[in-house]
Amino acid sequence: MKPIVLASGNKGKLVEFQQMFETQGIKIVAQSEYGVGDVPETGTTFVENAIIKARHAAEISGEPAIADDSGIEVDALDGQPGIYSARYGGPGAGAVDNYQKLLANMQDKSNRAARFRCVLVYMRHAKDPSPIIASASWEGSIAQGPQGGGGHGYDPIFWVNTDNCSAAELPPERKNALSHRGKALVDLLAQMKALGELPTGETS
């Protein structure tokens, strides 16, 4: 079975994908191992950006590729940051810059409802005309301030109502069960199995 390239430089995402796919006997490899760099995300939707990233990684690596485009949508901000979540804080901004800007923009907002959205695209090769697409969301709200040292991105300020803690305070197994990315991955794996894209039989 060929390895699958993850079209992302995000180490947190890489760990999550590896955890999910190793149970299927699939090796997920970071795009950097093939010399794949980031590609401009010129799409206007999560789906468009995920396809752009997956095609770029598959073209350069010569391997199948999976791309994730995800972000946080805040109702009081008309769905922002959305597809701009990773660069919300401006050029060169890191995760803390991004969520601090979001918290600042939420100071006078009473409606703190929000959700994480994730779209996953699997491309068998760079010219794949029918990539497999999965999507899911994770409902929650914006906390008053950051809590917890786990996770990545906006996790410290995303309040998980069902567990009464931030996403950054969840154990990895629990996060994978609840999260937008975890649910989208389950959907993606189911579609890949149905289409014969995963090995059959017992896996270690």
C-alpha cells in the first residue's frame, strides 16, 4: 500500500491523521518529506482550498494525497474567520496571534456560538477527476480567554459545551471522537473503504 502524503505543514494535524490512519494499516507522511511546500490558497471555500492543496502535494510527490482545509466560524462575526482562520492575525501571525485577535473582536459580543468546520479531500493522483470529499463540523462557543495546553490552533479558546472545558483540555482520544476533523476522517475512511482505496483484511 502506497503511503499517503498529508498536504500540510501543521505538526498537530499530522499527529491526528497518523493516529486515525495507522489503525487502517496506512502510513501518513508529511509533505515536507517529499519537498512539498505550501501552495497559495486562492479558493473562496474550504472545498476549493483543500483540492488546491491535495493536487499540489500529489503532483510534486507522485503519491496519493490528503488535504484538510478547516477553520473556525463565529456566528457573531458573520462566520469569520472561516477560510482565513490560519492567517487571521495577519502576515506572519501564529496561533496565539490569531486567537487573541478573535478574542479582541468578541469583546462586545453576547452571542459566542461558534463551530469548527473541516473539509477533507483525498486525491489518488494529481489529475484525479473524482476526489473523495468529506466534511464535518463541531459545535461549541468562544471562551472568554485561553485555557489548556493541548491541541493546536484555536483549541484553547474553543469551549466544548458537552465536556465543560476547552478543546485544548481534552485528551487526544476524546478530541478525535468529538472534533470536526475526527468526524470528517471517519467519513473519509468509510468512503475510501467503500471505493476500495484501503487495504482489506486484518491490520496490526
